[in-house]
Amino acid sequence: MNTSGFSDPPAGPVIVDPGHLSPHDSMGYLMRRIVTAMGADIERAMEPLGLTNAQWRPLGLMHIGQPKTVAELARECFLDTSAMTRLLDRLEAKGYCTRTRSNEDRRVVTLTLTDAGRNAAQNIPDVLCGIQNTYLKGFSTDEWHTFKALLQRVLANAPCAGNQENS
């Protein structure tokens, strides 16, 4: 009996066999360990910048020019709009950003980094690249591109991924 919630088994060979499944061979387990470890390292590295784990991501996204609205930022950060609004309240209180209601559509709120926000965010790319390069130690550039392409294929296969962009 199929209890996976998927109506049809995937086409092609069975790659993971339930009779031999071990956490250390599980794609989800390995990815979760990587995400957890990277998250802890990023949080530690952002602390001297005065940014919490929740704050660096939206600040970094605004710094690189995306997204432009609160709704877009909430989607990019995988937060609902009320949680994003509370987070932006804290960033605005720190003087890092401003929100402006659109004159054309009052439901749309645009975001702008302040000078303080740009200063706080300017080191985020260096921190993230440094940590990512640490995790990719020993990989060649070609191996990184292959690894990234494979992760994008896994994400594209995920039924719950919807139409999210692979970045």
C-alpha cells in the first residue's frame, strides 16, 4: 500500500530503498544538517554586525535591490505578511529602512533602505560568501555548478515547491 501521499510512483529506478534507509543516507537528513549548521554559523557571524538571524535576510535582500514591496519580501523570506510587518517594525526602529504606502494602490507598501540600513547590510554578502566557501572547501568551481544544478533538480521535483524560482 502506498502511504507516501503520492498517487503514482516516480518513473525510473528506485534510488532509495525503504529496507535500507538510514538517516545518514537520507537526503532530507543531510540537507537539514547542512541548513542547521550554516544557519548557526551565519547567526554567529551576523552578531557583530548587530543583526539577528531574522533581520539579516530581509536586510540583505533589500540591499541587493529585491524585493521592492512588503508582500514580495515576505514571500522571499518564507514569512506571512504579519510576521514580516513585525520584523520590519524592528528594522525601522533601528533606522535601517522605511516603508511608504503607494499612491496608486494603498495596499502596496514599498521598502527603502536608509543609509544606516545600507551600512548594516554592506557586509552581508561577504559573510554569506565566506561561510558558503567554507562549506564548499575542496569543491572545484565545476563541482559547485553541478551540485547547484542537482539541488535545483531536486527542488523542481518537489511537489510542494510549486512555482518557486530556483535561485
